[in-house]
Amino acid sequence: MTATVPRLRLGSRPPERNVPANETLVIKLRHLRRRIALQQVFAELFEKRWMEPAIPLALLIGVFVFFSATTPGFASQENLLSTSAELAELSLVCLGMAVVVISGGIDLSVGSMFGLCNMAVILLVTLSGLPVPVAIALGLLIGALLGSVNGSIVAYLKARPFLTTLVTLIIFRGVLNLLDLNYSAQTATVFVTDPVWEWFGTGKVAGIPFSFVTLIGVLIVGHIVLSRSRLGWHITAVGASRRAARHAGIRVERVLLISYVFSGLLCALAAIFYASRLSSASARVGEGMELTVLTAVILGGISLSGGKGTVWRAFIGAATISLLGKGLLLMNVGGEVFQTVLAAVLIVAVGLDLKWGKNRGKAIQKTYVNPTIVEYGELQDTRPGSGTPFEQNDRLVGAEAIGLGQVEGPEDVILDKQGRLYCGTRQGWILRFSGENFEHREIFARIGGHPLGLAFDAEENLVVCVAGMGLYAVTPQGEVRKLTDETNRNWLQLRDDSRLRLADDLDIAPDGKIYFSEATTRFEMADWILDGIEGRPNGRLLCYDPATGKTRTVIRNLVFPNGVCVSHDGKSLLIAQTWLCRILRFHIDGPDKGRLEVFMENFPGYLDNINRASDGAYWVALNGMRSPAYDLAMRMPTFRRRMMKRIPRDEWLYPSMNHGCVVKVSEQGEVLGTWWDPGGTAHATITSMREHGGYLYIGGLENNRIGRIKLDEAEPTASSSGRAVRSVAGSAAN
Amino acid sequence: MGAVLAKARADGRFRLSQEQIILIVVASLFVVFSVLLDGFFTADNLLNLLRSVSSLGILSVAMAVVVIARGMDLSLVASMGVSTAIAIQLMRSELSTPEALLIGLGIVLLLGAINGFLIAFVEIPALFATLASGLLIYGVARTLVLDGLIVELPPDREFVRWLGQGVVFGIPAPIVIFAVVALVAHFLLSRTRTGRFIYAHGDNAGAAALTGIPVRPLTLIEYMIAGAIGFCGGLVMAGSVGGFNTQIIDGSLIYDVLLVVVVGGISLVGGRGGVLSVLAGTALIGVMLNGMTILNMNTHEKDIVKGLILLAALVLDNRLHPRDEETVRQGD
């Protein structure tokens, strides 16, 4: 058990497609062209969670680069520093709006609250004679009170947030105007020389304005609160689904109220910085700010539908809008134009937000399957009387049925040393049949998923490939243990393929290593047939080493590797590829170690499992037969794409999966014989077969039984009975 | 319809409709103001009240059409103002009055169609779409199309001037126009197929679509109708003062319109109320505004009072016609 896992030798790999005999350069280029799938890149990219914040960030960088390049003085230090002070104020307000939007509401009164708090703080500082810290605290309190007015109306009186805050906007603005009317003359003449006040306005920490430093602190705290605290989770939950939140016991009204209070509080904080920086007690402060803030928040990627967003997104949106405004200002574009641009951006951003939120899944789904060219060789005649090796016969017609109606989808079957029969079922069970005629049925283990390939290791543990779960082992006592469900990730592709999606079949090498195939890394078990329509090399061969407990990918990018079988001499693996209708041989030991070659190709049907026969030959299951029409369709990727787009799924052209056979092939790659069930009434989809004690046991993915036929000694293909079976560790069933 | 008639309930008692309550409030307010305020109950003041309120009434009829269809047009004042200002600006050139008016009408219809498109096809909630489009319309017009903030009506355009200042049988033309607009809108809403469809759309958009009503094109038509009615209101405003000040778009006129509609009893849930509700709402707001003017309140105090009343009306409307709070979408 010390030998290392064989690596695929460089340059020793046949093309991952069926190569026609007389291939021209044009055909080669066509294949190459169809290998590239830009749509697939798109689909995989937009499936990523980081893609949504990445777009606003890219926009921010784009805006920055654009203005740096086109506007002189934009990227200068003074400009950026002065922008950062304004940005801090805008970001704080945006953060408040973001919290409200995440909670499923909206706060249009932010501009008026900002203006009112600004006025209030200036009045308190200049006219009331209160010490500055007290005035600032009172300012924050006023902001929180204004927010709680919005919050109580929305949360407890159940009014519509949009119109409510639109109305409080004019009410607050009216109050602000009244204050301005009565006190503006007095505030204009007072100068404040309090150090705290000046620190708020012009203080710098390491050259960065104090307001910006505060913003960073608020962002960090806000991030922790929103993503790590109970309150943050409640806010997100209420925004995502109010009903579900209420059913979960969250006090929805209180959460809503708190989110509006946050908004008012942050508006007040921003207003304090603004007031101390500019000391402008104008009634026009914060006018139209709601538009800027709303646009920034949505541009940052905080969804209007609620329940989604982070403080960083709010900051990114605020920075984008702030830089845009500054850049336009430096370009001598008027404020009206900026407002107009904002309104246009708002419409586009809201439209995109809604359309994207609604159609994201659909768009990814529509572009997920990307057909490519799959060529096939000439289709062999299988009709009775054709005289070919694949001529149809009725050798499976008399098969005995085991567990008829008691099993659903025994993909693989296996027998232990005592002659008991095991199979996996669709319910995620391993069934065991025992007794003379296998009449006693019991559930040996409940794993889950859909157990596919089965094999016994040297300690009589049953090793199982479970679709959707990975590689599992069941002890003789029926205890289930996970061996592995992950492998090393391929960093060259976007899709994370470290989890095992569709482990299919396995075999155990003489040194104890478990080789197993993962048929496809792109589709779930229920959609495995879509992988056939796509025809891309999405599968891989993996190796689990029980000695180290490590799993490694041995060969990646295989077209649907299905059956795996260690050869009789234990030095190579046979890998059956379903959609390419060929068998590969991979040398795991000996002088050719690491070489991959084509063992047999151009089968007339789609291959499934492959097993050793008692006489040195191999059994191969064909789960369905090729047809000229589908062969042609596989040669035409655009046709298949059009088919998937234009017609409903149940009317697509699929590979035929309802009529197959069992084939026996020799070590040299010759067809020795076939076993057919004409019409496929009893054994429609044959996915596995196992030879044991002179009988052949037959399993099928869609079948309701396990078949058994006696292998006739006199049959020309069944070789001499006296031949010793090479004992290979972990192949007890053979 | 039939809102003014009290409905007999099963237990034989009478229940007042919202319009009736409003009219009773108007009447009592009227009496109170007449007694308390000097100069309220004079022929001059009352005529003045009616005239000043008629353009607001026309705009409210426009808003009513979309609110009945469970929509909202916050860009109503903007599209009205922009199209009126452009029409008047064109009248300052040698274009004939009908041509200028047709162009103005075309613009307002186009803006309505854009709003309808954003709402029906892009599926942006009406509040967001019209809030943003109103700002966009005003911004584009101000920066690209209009010469100044205030456009003067040339003295030779008699028709437009008559709309605002003319007299028909001793009644000021704005009042007559308001009456005509209200009648036409009433006929449209209650006697035509389109009107029925609008009610169906507002009552239950999903059911309307299932019964075969082309809800999306209908939305376009609703916003276009609202825009066209609003354009009439804009012309009356322009005629009465001999020009148009586009700064009104920035003001709180849209809140007055909302106030009339919501107070009148056209619920924001859609499918409720009618032109009579607008009349009741207009009467109430007209009396109230007039009273506040006589009380010598400044604009800011008026804004606060109007805001508080609107807030109360919104809360009340929500109580009378509750929505499903749990599943409501943003912007509903």
C-alpha cells in the first residue's frame, strides 16, 4: 500500500472525442471551436456569489479610472481628501438607507432629516449655549426621534413606507424651513471656536478626515451587526420574507422601527459632520439627497426587494455616486445635469435590479447546457440475421426475476462470499437478498442519495459510490461510513469541482486503492441525461487511498466515465465512457504506468458498467443503443441548442435509454458474445451485470427487478470452466 | 359609482360612504370658516376659491385615473409642467396655437407611454418609476429644451389666455373646464369599456390579466390618459397667470394632488372611488387651502399641515382598505 497514486503521463492521452479515420484540418478546427464555450463561462461566472458585489465594484473602479484619465485634478490628493469628507457624510446616510432597504422598506425622508439635524445641531451649538458634546448627543437623539417617527408610522400603523417617508420628507422640510425663517439671521453671526467642534469639522487622523475614519468604524461595526448579530439577522429576515420572519417569532414591528431609527441616527451623524465642516444653516441643505442616496444604494447592489445587501455595497454605491458627482463638477457640468443623470441611473438600476433578481436563475439555466460536437464511427448493424458481433438474440428473455417489484433502480448488483445479493435502490438503500432463491429481502443499509457502483474490499466492507454524496463504505454489520466526498479543486476553472457530484462506479486495485469515476461534475443525478446532450468532457477519474484517507483526481476532463474495472492482471483500469461509446485503458502499474489509451471504441450503444468475467474476459453493459438520428444530432451542437431553446423538455431528442444488452469482450478487445432482451420488457436499461457461480446477475437503473440467467457452459463464448480466476484483492464477487 | 347615495346595509341601517363623510366635513368646515374667518364667505372669495382649485381638481382627476388602476404618477406635475412649458415656448415662435398645443399633447402622451412602459413592461413599481422619471423629465427639459425657468405666454394667444381667464355665462372658464374634464372622465371611467378595464385592473391585476384584459398595454393607456388630462390642467394654470413657472414642478403641488385623491376616497389599493371622490376631495382641500391662506399661514406651515393631513389620510386609507402586509412588494 505504499505505491503512489499514478499520475497521467504527459502527452500519453488520446483525444477526448471519437476521432474519425480521415480527419481533416477543418474538422479538427471545428472541434476546437466547439470546445470553447463562452456561454458556459457566463453561466458559471454569474452563479458565483461574489459576482453581484463585483459588478458595482467594477463600476466604481471604472468611474474612478475614467475621471482620473479624462479630468485633470481629479486624482490629486487635495481633491480626493476633500471628496473623502463629503463621501463620509453621504456614505453614512446611504448606510442608514441600506439598513431600511434591507429590512424591506424605504426611507425617502433622509434628505430632510439630514437638513433638519444639520440645522438643529447648529442652533444647539451656536444659540443654546450647551457644551458641544451635549449638543452633538442631542443632535443624534433628534435624528433617532425623526427616524422613530417614520418607523412607528410604517411599523405600527402599517402605512406604506414609500409614501409615508415621502410625506414626512415635506413635513420635516417644512419644519426646517420654519426654523430657518426664524433663526437664520442669528446663526449667521455666531462663530464657534470649540475644539471638539473643530475636530469634528477639520480634524484629521493620519491625514485622513475624522469623518472618514468614523465612517470606517461605523462600517465595521455595521458589518458585524448586520451579518453577525441577532439584530442584523432579524433585519435581513424581515426584509427577505416578513411572513416567515413573523412565523419564526421575530418581532417584525420592532425590527422595522429599529431599522428606521438607525436611518435617522446615521443621518444625524452625517449632519453633525456636515454642520461642523461647513457651518451652513441653510434650509436647502440635503435637498434632493434622497435621490442621490437611493441611487447609490441600488447602484451598490442592495436589492429593492429587501433581505439582501451589505454595508460594503452601500459604501461602494455611495463612493461611485460621490466620485461621479465630483468628476462631473470638475468637468464643469451643472448640478441639474447631475440630478438628471442620477434619475436616469436610478431608473436603469432599479430596472436591472428587478429584472436580474427575477430572471437570474432562468438566465443561468438557459445558458448552462452548452452542446458540443460528438462524432461517432459507422453504426454497426444489430438486426437479427445481420451476422455482426452485435446481432440481436433472445438470451435474456428467460432471465429469472429476483425481487420483482421490490427494488427500484438497482444500478449495480454484487454478491458477497456467502452468495448474498446486494443492490442499491433509488430510495438510497442497499438491499440484500439471501436464501436459496433470493426470496428473503432486507434493507442492509440506508445511505441516502442513489447508490450506484458497488464493490467489496479485502475486509468485506461494501464500498459504494453514492450519487450526490460521494464514496461510502458499509461494514458487514451494515454500518455506514463516509470515505470521501471531495477531491482537490481544479483552480483553472471557475466552477468549484471539489465536491463529488455524481460518483458512479468503482473498483479496487490490488494495492487497496479505490478507483472511482465521477460521471459529470456539472449535472445532478436527475439531470444526468443533460450531460449527454451537452457531450462535453465533464467527468473524471478519482482515486481514494484508504491508507492516507486522501482523494485525488487522477484523470480530469473525461466524457462521462461510467464503468470502472481493474483488469485481470491488476495493472490497468478499464474505463467505460457512456457518450463516447468507447472503453479506455489506464495503466496504474507496470512499465506503462500513467498511460491512457483507447481499449475499444465505436460500440453500437452507450456503455455503462464493466466487470471482470470468470474466464479472463470482461462483461460490459450497454444501457441504450445509438440511433442514426441521434448520432447525427450529436454531430450538430447548434441543432441541439436550438432544440433546447425552442421546444419543451419532454419533447427533446434524447439518447435512447430503453433497450440495451450485455456484451462480453476479451482481454484483446474482441467482442465474444452478446445477451439481449428484445423489446426490453424485463430489462430495459441494463446498467450492470455481475458473474457469480455460473450465473449472470443483471441490474438496471430504471428496472424493478434483478435478472439472473445461467451461463451455459457449452456456449462458445463461455471459456473453459477449469480456468483459474486470478485472485485480485477486493474483487471477491468475481 | 353611486358613491353619493347611501348604501342600505343588511341590518337596515345606513352607512355613509367616504365621499359623504368628506362632503359633510366640507360643509361643516365651510360653516366654521364662514363664521370664524373674515372675508371667507364672500362671493369674490368663493369664486376665487373655485377658480384656484379647478386646476388642482383637473390634475387630481388625472391622478385618479392611475390610482384607480392601482398605479401612481408622481411625475404628473413634471410631465404637465414640461409639456405646457414647451407648448408655450413654441407659441412664442411663429407656430400656430393648435400646432403648439398638439406638440405639447404629443409630448405628454409620449411621457405617459414611457411611464407606462417602465411600469408595465420593465415592471418597476409605479412609485419608483414615476419618482425617477419625473426628475428625469424635468432635468432633461430644464437642461436641454427650455430657455428659462419661466415662460411668458405671448399676448396674442387668446385661446390659452381664455382657458385661464375667460368667462362663460358668468362662470370663470377654469371652473367650466374642470366640470367638462370631470364629466368626460366620469363618462370614460363608468360608461366605456376602457373605464371598466381600468377598474378591473386596479381591483385585481392578476384576475384582469386572466380574463383576457391586455393589462400591459392598458397601463400605457392609463398613464397617457392621466398625462393628457394633466396637460389640460397645465394649460388652465398657464392661461390664468399668463405664463408658466416650471419651478412649480419642484414644489409641493404633487402632494396637494395626492391629498385630494387619497382624502377623496380613491384608495391606493385600486379599483375604488371615482370622479365624485375627486370632487369631494377637491372641495375639502380647496376650502382648507383657502382657509389657510386667509389665516395668513406661510408656505412652510401650509406644507406641514398638508403633510400631516396626508399622513393621516394614508394611515386611514390603509386602515379602511388593508393590504396584505406580509407579502407586499417594495413600492406597492
